[in-house]
Amino acid sequence: EAIEKGGFDHFMLKEIFEQPRSIADSMRGRVQAQEGLLQLGGLRDYLDKLAKSKRIVIIGCGTSWHAGLVAEYIFEELARIPVEVEYASEFRYRNPIIKEGDIVIAISQSGETADTLAAIELAKSKGATIFGVCNVVGSSIARATHAGAFTHAGPEIGVASTKAFTAQVTVLTLMALAAAHRKGTLSESLFRQLLTELESIPAKVEQVLQAADKIKEIAYIFTYARNFIYLGRGLNFPVALEGALKLKEISYIHAEGYPAAEMKHGPIALIDEDMPVVVIATQDSSYEKVVSNIQEVKARKGRVIAIVTEGDSHLPGLVDFTIEIPRVHEILVPLVSVVPLQLLSYYIAVMRGRNVDQPRNLAKSVTVE
Ligand code: G6P
């Protein structure tokens, strides 16, 4: 097992550090930015159908559901197709409306999650075309779908999903780009720019990983916090949910993810000098709004850890701790902004002496209801 961990203390840490490679693997043979080429072999015969679809319903559980929420923003922004994201366990029990021309995208790392599989069978019986985004080739979900794209992240052993998430988001981004390009809702220049930026993501994730020691120091300070709030807006809202989930799963600290503006409708009541608030505050279209949300937290003495764009000169003076990430196109930010949150939860769990790779009560794959 020590050999399998490749020198890392835990599979989870190894998998976090594998992300530059796993993200590159999920694009391998699919993206050639210089030539302006994007190919998804498993969707070739279905790309028209996707581009012409009236609605996309995305289903998944856990971290895969969070990847679906990121994809919702990207599909709607680039391809102008309305998207709904559903927990598979809810979708399957509420007589969902599926119309002709609807596409269902099922996301699953393992390809064996019982609720997701059952939701697929239900959607299929109602006439939907189902695409899969799975990591495990030959899995039940991969076989149950009409078409799809594998994530090629390699085996994920740690129960808390890390590299599978970033691979899912990468592949879903490729699907959205392909649909938007085919549909004509995306200019050739932005299409090429995003392909080029995608190719640069592995190096940017590598850069974030170099901040591991700084993140460890912050984790040390907050090891015994009893609660955490995670805030983000836009594409960073699902990242806030994912950051909170990671912390809950492996450290057993209560954590909630919220859209930053929604904080004033409840969570703000929890904020005092004992409440750590992780805010993803990258310099994108919602930056100014997030800064004012941070001011609201600071006014109530909350302790803010902000994920900021490198070179941000304003936030370090306003918050307690900053973690810098490189600048990327707004559409691709989650691929980079989630990484420090994975590391933060990992180090806190280790410092609390938790069983990081096999947290209590959790299973890698939930094959029963
Ligand atoms: C379990 C795992 C999570 C995972 C979820 C969905 O809860 O612990 O890490 O996100 O199942 O699994 P799937 O294999 O369908 O992505």
C-alpha cells in the first residue's frame, strides 16, 4: 500500500497532487488548441442532438452533483441551453417531466451509484437521450447510457473525491464547448481562447499545489474550529459547496456552503469571532459583490480565509488569510479554485487525527439505496 501511495501519506493527498496529470489526461486526444480542434469520440454521433437540445437535465450524487452545478453555468453561458441539476435520489422519485429533445447527463465517478443508475433507467423509459460522464470504464452507468465521455482520471481510492471532480468539470466543459461551437453560440475566437486556457490549467493547478505549506499553516490555526462557512458566487458557488463537503466528510467539522449573497438570509446569524468563513473571491465578474460580502462578515468579526487571484492587493488588507491562485478565464475558475479547499480540508483532518482515506460512515461508492 505504501508503494501505491507513491510516497504520500494518504491516497487523498496523492490524488490531490495528481490533478495536473489527471486533468491533462481528461483532455488527452480531445483538445488541440493550436489547431482549434475539439473532439469527443464518444459523443460524435450525438453532438448535433446535444447542440439542438431544448433542455439538459444533469443528475448525480455528492461531489458529482457539484460538478453538475458547475456545468449548469457553463452550458447556459456558452451554449444557451437551459440546464437543471438534480440529485438522482430526488429525480427518480418524483415523476419527472421529460420532453422530446431533452438530454440527460449522468455524472458518476464509480459508475455504480444506485440512485444515479435508477434515475437513468427512469429517464430512459421516458424517452430521454442519456449521456454519461463516468470515470470507471465498463461500469454499470457507463453501460446504461446511450453515449458519453469518460473522465480518464485514473483510479480514485480516497473516499473523498478530488481528482474525479476536476476531471468531471473538465469533461463537462469540453461537452459544453463542443455543443456551443456546433450551435454557433460561441465565437471562434472565444472557442480557441478557452481551448488554449484549458491546456494551461494543469500548470496552473501545479502552481496552486506549491502553496500546500501555506495552506497547512492555515489548517493548523483552524484545526479545532467547530464550524465553517464557505461562500462563493457564480461558478464559485458550487466550489463553496464542494469545499464544505470535503471538510465535513473527512474532518467531521460541521460546514455549510452558501452563495455569498444568500448569507444575509440566515447564515450571517452564525457569524462571530469563532466562525471561520472561507470565501472564494477571485477577480471575476462578481468580485466587487464578493468583497462587500466579505465586509459584512468582517463587520461581525468572522475570521475570513479568502481564495484570491494572484496579485490581488486589496483583499490581503481586509481578510485574515489569503491563498493566491493564478488568474484563469472565469469559466474555468472552479478547476483551480477547488484545489486549495481540498488541501485545507485534508490538512485539518490529518491534524485532527482522522482516517482521511476511509472516513467513518462513508463509502466510496453507494451501490444500495
Ligand atoms: C459517495 C462518495 C462520494 C461521491 C458520491 C457519488 O458518497 O463518497 O465521493 O461523490 O458517492 O459517487 P459517484 O461514484 O456516483 O460519483
